[in-house]
Amino acid sequence: MFQIAGVQITPIMNDKEANLKRGKHFIRQAAQEGVDLIVLPELWTTGYYLSRDAYYSLSETNNGPTISLMQEEAYQAKAAIVCPFVENINDEIYIAAAIMDSSGDLRGIVRKSLLWGREQSIFKRGEIKYPIFDLKAGKIGVLICYEMEFPETSRLLALEGAEIIVCPSVWSIAASHRWDIQLPARALDNTVYVLGVNTVGNNSCGKSKLISPLGDILVEASDKREELLIRAIDKEALYWAREEVPYLADYLNKLTPGGAKIPIPTY
């Protein structure tokens, strides 16, 4: 059994210092519960509705103050942290997420590969590349917001052995029905746990949720307030689900574009 936590937060627009302080409060609260994994939402340090210039001014490298702080918090909490931030690489900015393990080591950065709407005129697109991070709580894949809306991304992660897919998001109220449909669908289609961690307020629908490998909602946050979502997961339940619903065992990799090169894992 492992404890995982999602931090549903209302970002203060253009105030990274205040957002970091608030995020640190939730992380330390989660640490008191002995969690193994903490996930924060997309663009939580900046807010969503900013100009390119504003995002550029708030951007950082992967050894900047936000990631350094999160590495220290991961070490103190003895928990892995998935921390989205605005990354600057050679004056190009990305919606990114850093993954720290429970010792505080930076295990990697993922950059949003599928950009929604106005994001396309602000941020650079990340590579079509979805790595697995083998952490204390399990084999973790990260899809940032809009990436979750495409079935292929979560399937690629499942074929590579993901046990949990986390989805840091800024998901709007208008699209809340898609949030409610697509996250459980991705969990069931791939017999994986899905943890969707959304912002709330500022036109975001909240409702961060943890979903079982059979598509059942195990716990869900409010649609109106900040909240720390904590729930235990059981890897034995995941592999039981894969015996009951053998989608991955029966999957033909030629169904996936480029899938002939992707080995189908054996469980």
C-alpha cells in the first residue's frame, strides 16, 4: 500500500512567491500523513491567464529556485514530488513538470507536447516522449492536462509499464464533463491508476480525483475550494484488475501507431 496526494490549489496570478508559500504549506501537511507521492497542478506557481512576457519573466531553468525548493521539500517529506513549472531553455519557454524522488534527487523533466489553444502562441511544444519514472509509489507516467485527452498518450505509457498516470492540469469549468469522462476512461482502458490534479477557481473546475484501474473514482475533491487529496493505493489491486480485464495482455501492438517497436510488457 502507498499513500499518494494531490494538491488542489487556487493560484494567485503572477505571484510566484505567494504560490510557492501556499504549495509548501500543503506539501508539509501531506508529509505529516506519511505520503509517498505528492502531485501539484499545472502552472500552479504562476496562474494560467498570463501574457507571454509575464510567463517569460516567471520562467526558470531546471536548477532554479522553484525546483531547488521542491527538492528540499521532497527530501524533508521523504516523498516524491511532481512539480509543474514554466521552464526556460535557451530563451524558449515550456509548460514542464519536474519529478523529484523521495531523496530529493531530480529524476527528470517532462515538457507538455500537446498545447491547448492560446498556449500554442506562448509556449514551445515538448517532444512526443512519455518516460516512466520508477518511484517509491510505483512506476509513474506524467501527462500534462491536454495530453490526457488523447487516448494514445496514456496507452503508450501503459505499454511501457506505467502503474500510475498523474495528470497535473488547469481544466476549465466549461470542459468539466470531459474531465469526468476522460480520466476514468484512460484508467479503465489501460488498467492503471489515474490521479488528476487540477487547479480550482479562476475558471478551473477543480474536482481533482484518484481513479482505480477499473475506472472507479476512489476519491474526489471539491469543485469550489482548495483541498489536499490523500488516498492509499494498492498495487495488488492493480494486477488483479489486469487479470480481470486483460486489455494489456490481449493488446496487439500494431494497433498503436509506431507500436511495432513497442514491446508489450508481461505481468
